[in-house]
Amino acid sequence: MKIVCKAPGKVIISGEHSVVYGHPALVAAVNVYSEVSVEAFDEIGAHEIFSAKYGFAKMIGRAFSGPSQLKPFARIIDVFRGSEGFKGRLRIRIGSDIPPASGMGSSASISVALAYALLKLVYEKPPDEKVFSLAMEGEKVAHVNPSGVDVAAALWGGLILFVKDKGVERLESGQGVFLLADSGLERSTKDMILRVASLKEKEPDLFNIIMTSLSSITTRISRLLQNDIAEAGRLMTLNHLLLSLMGVSNSRLDSLVWASISAGAYGAKLTGGGGGGCILTLVDEKSLNTVEEALRNLNAPTMVLRMVEKGVYSEESD
């Protein structure tokens, strides 16, 4: 049997880092995807994982051999075999159009697509809670303390307001176009999470003020995207300033934010862990080309993103 599944990437419009500490995050699934194919064989043998980007890995029992980037997906396979009693052999292929280390939830998208495909071997319609739980096993390997927001976006799609351990509120999709610009700087989500944790320990009063402010901003943006994107954009920029105060921005990200706004964007902010990666700009169709040109003049490749309502799905099975 072969099952092919796709899951979207995401952008965090507001609430990165604060979501880890129980505050809301506003997240949109967007029109870039990962794709995972799972072939199941009724025989004993090594499980194979192939990624177009990272190469080849094998699993025999729990023993793993291959690139470290594929370990999160090996963990998903291991947990699936244990929880569902699967005894056969698996061949898995992974592909993705989502830029890695960009804050777009690349690993979570793959984890969700893989979890859904594996569970399709057992369930005609895999239960959401099982897909979420299994995908989170991979995210726990990939990141220090995943909030689950990336997994939620890939699983359910659309525009969501997410609070860790409390659930998801589905929202009406907003207006405007998102423009992603790549700073060209590598970044480590783990390092940025640890930096924020250090701020919490050393400056608890400042940390609490920032968290409360980010929570309020996130909730307000979620209600404004449908009818006042100019104000939503201004609040996105305020969000960026607070993230800068937390120490997860830098001069390169700041320059891209201000260039976007100067060129006519409603607002802009870093997206994802920070320290590098990408910024997210909110524009309308009229200003899109001008803002794109301004960012490209700063050697920042851009990608136009639009929200998608559909989360993970099975493309074909036979």
C-alpha cells in the first residue's frame, strides 16, 4: 500500500515565543506544502527514509542510521509502531517546498504529513488528536519546547488563534497579502528559545510586561485582519519592536522591516524564532510590487503568500 499526504506551511502573524508561555498565537496556513509518501510492506526489514534535501536514513528496531535532520521522523515511526502495533516494513519519501529554517513550520508540516500518512494505514479517517499527538513526537526531537502551534496550522489549515494546552479557535480568513522576505541569515530556533528563557530568568518583570503586551496585540490583530488591515499592520510592527526588546531580532531583520514600511507596507515583523530567517510583511495588491522591489534591493528574496483553508490531506492511496 502507498499513501501520499500533503500539509501546508504556516506563518506566525503574531505571538511567536509568547505562545510557548501560554499566550495566544495568531497563525495562518499558507500555500506552500510538504509531501510525504509512505509505502507499507507486509514483511520484516529495515525502515527507509529518503529526503530530497537531507538524504537517506535506515531504522532497524530503534537503531537509527542517517542524517540527524531525519531523526524527528524516525521518532514518529517508532511511536507509531508502538502505539498502533504495526509490524511491517516502511519506505518513506519526504519532499517540501517550504524553506527550512524560515519560521514557516517546515519540520511540523512534514511531521503532520507523515503522521497522517502512517495513521491512514490504520484508520480510514485518522482522528485529529492522534495526528496531532504523533506529529508532536517529531517536533519534540526537532525543537526544545514546541508549543504545538506549527502542528496545529499544518493539521487544520486556515487562520487560527492558538493557545498551548487550551485549543484552537478557527477564524475567518483576513484581507491583504503576506510577503515573506528572507534575510539570508541562518538561525536556530533552539538558541532563540533559550535566549527568551534567559530573559525570563534574569529580568522577570520586563519579561512579564512584554508577554502581556504581546498577548493583547495578538488578540487585537486576530479581530482586525477582517476589516482594518492598516491597524493590523501597525500592530504587527509593534509586535516586532517587542520581539526586538526580547533580543531575538538584529540589525538585518530590522532593516528589512523598516524598508517594507517605507515602501508602503501596512506593517512588518520578524516571523518564527528570530535571529535570522525571515520577516513577514502585510501589504495590499497595490503596494505589493513596490514593497517586493524594495526588499530585493536589499538582497532579500521574497515569496508571496496567501492563506489556505485546507490542512493536511491524503492526495492518493492505492
